[in-house]
Amino acid sequence: MSGIFGYFSTRDVSAFQEIYFGLYALQHRGQQSVGIATLHDQGIDSHIGRGQVKRNFAKDWHDDLRGNKGLGFVKYKFRYDTTMPDMPIVHNGGLLTIDGIITNDDFTIEELIAKLESADISIVREYLQKLTGAFTICYISHEKMIAYRDLEGIKPLCIGYDKDTAIIATESCAFEATNTRFVRDMQPGELFVHTLHGQTSYYLSNEEATVCAFEYVYTARPDSVIDGRSVYEARYRMGEKLFEESPVDADIVIGAPDSGIIAALGYANASGIDYQQGFIRNNYIGRTFIEMSQAERERGVTIKLTPIRVNIQNQDIILVDDSIVRGTTIKRIVKNLKDKGANKVHVRISAPEIVKSNNVTVDIPDEEDLISANHTVEEMVEIIGCDSLAFLSLGGMHKAVGTKNLYQDYFLTEEETN
């Protein structure tokens, strides 16, 4: 997951302030650490801290992080991430961020920086074209900004402008937060080079992007657009398709905050069943999926979501959520609803079953911990304590998003993958 925000201006402006607000918009992508580094005539200012943006920076830090060029990063830590240092990386007058995993056995950050520093663009192109994995890169020096999206386009990355300023961000929502203009998504294998004299793009691949499906299901902010497709519209259509595939009689539809709400609205619209707010969400709790331990996740769910008793008491409920991983969170939510007086709880999931581990784009546990990898739907109904359970099909998700070309290994068994 993680989030990048790069800012390269020739005007007398504060890069820090724009990066600060850009990272606020990308905070949902990671909260393990945050870093901002800026370039100015006297050198580089940098600060990296644990946790969220608001815990580490104030918007009036202009004197501490000076200059009109800089990079920011919010980090999502994978379980097995032992190779990537905290970012931005400061080296030899330049700044570097990497979101994702580069899988070449001989890859080193030192060699990457050395290539990006080269004045010969053919050296940069040749090197990047050999890199494999799911990743995006942004590098900034006094003379240039370089951005690169992996050959398959598994990770999102986009370009924006504001007068004489070029901006790189993981999601388009960051441009809204900084009142700058979203120009376009970068293409798979695109090498974007912006200098003091202009900009050029080099295309190292002609493939259609295979962006991670979880961007549309859960990861991205709803107001973002990825590869020309609205995240909000994709989630709404997932709810509509879910009703088409798995209708059920009930009194109300509710969504599991926050990522299940849009699909729940789509389900309610397609079914004609009233949508009601089912929970009050504690906005001071972050995303429980990206907490570091299962105990933290479970405690976070208890604190974060409180059922609205008057809306759910004596009701047959359709509860729409975006995904089930281990099953512990949805089990706790179902129990909470029934404890508050719900008659029945029918669970509908607006994505396919997660049956395979992943640590490339999202941190999905080992298969022994995945409830769908080890149990039938009927068994999951008993474990979760709901009255029925259904998942959106893979084909339904493709129709909702508007493409079959997605990175989706976690939804596929080994037989389906092969």
C-alpha cells in the first residue's frame, strides 16, 4: 500500500506545506511511519517519525523543512518487509521513495540511486526495464524529478500540475487536498522525467495496467480515480452486482464502515430495500486492517464501531462489507449487532473470497489463517454466527470495475492461477 507525494517547483513556494496536505490525503495507505524531506540551496531538511502525519508534523513547519522541492511518504509495513528502509531516502543531494516490492535478486537501493542520478537517460531506461515486481518510484534532486510505474502497472501513480510545479502522487485524491490539477494516471512502464526545462515521458511497456484489485475494493480513497476508473463508482456497482447474484429478503441494508458503505448503498439501490446507518464510527481510530497485530485489530473494531440500537433492533439486516480475511472482525460485528437486538444478520461481501496469501500489494496472512481457504460458505456461516453469507463473484467484480485486467492472485486458488 503506502503513499508517495512528490513536489518539484521552480517558484518561491513551500514544498513542505503541499506535501503535508498531500500526505494527509494519503494517510489511509499507511500509518506505521511518515517522512518528509525537502531540498533548498543550503542542503536538505528531513524528518521521519512513527505513526500518523498529525503526530509528527504541524502545518507551520516551514522553517524546519525549507525549499520548493521535496518528497513525502506514508508507510504501510508488510510482515516480511526487512529490506526497505524508512523513506524518503536522502543520498548525495537527492531524495528517493519506493512504494512496493522490487523482486530482482541483485537489486540494491544504492544501484537504483546511482542509475537515477545519471545524466544519460538511456542508462536509466535500460536499468528500470530490467526491474521486476510491483512498485512505483519517485526521485527528486535540484535538477530533476523522475517517476516510474512498474511494467505491469500493479501499483497506481499519477501526475498533477500547479503553474510551474510538477506533482507525483499515489492517488488522485491528493491533488484535491492540495488544490492542484490532476492531469493523468501514469502508464505501466512509464518513466516520467521533469526538469527545470520541461518534461518527457518514456514508455517501457505497451501493456494495459493490471492494477491491484484491492485498490478498488478497499485500499484507495473513494474519491480517487485509478486508470480512468472512479473508485466510488466501482464500489457502488460491486454492491449492485452483489444483489443481482445474491438477493435476500430483509428490512434494511447497512454497511460496515467505512469501506463497506458505498457497496451497501449500491446493494440497497438495486434491491429497493432501505439503507440505514448501522454504526457510529469513532473517527479517532485508524484503519484496523493495517494495525500491526491481530489483537490490536480486534480491539480497534470494538472501539471503532458502535451499533445504532434504534435502527437495528428487531430488524432483519443485510450487512455489506468489502472483504473477509480471517473472519474475526466480521464475527465480532455480527455478534455486536445481534447483542443490540437484530433479528437476523445476512452478510454480503462485495468482493470474491480471499483464498491465497499475498505480500506484494496488500499484506494478506498465510493461507492457514484465511477463513475462505479452509472452510466452505456453510461452515463460515456457523463460525461467523450470521444467518447467511455470500460473496461477489470474480466476474461480477470485473463487470463492476470495468476490466478483467486486474492483479487478483489472492482471489484465485493455485489451480485457477495455473
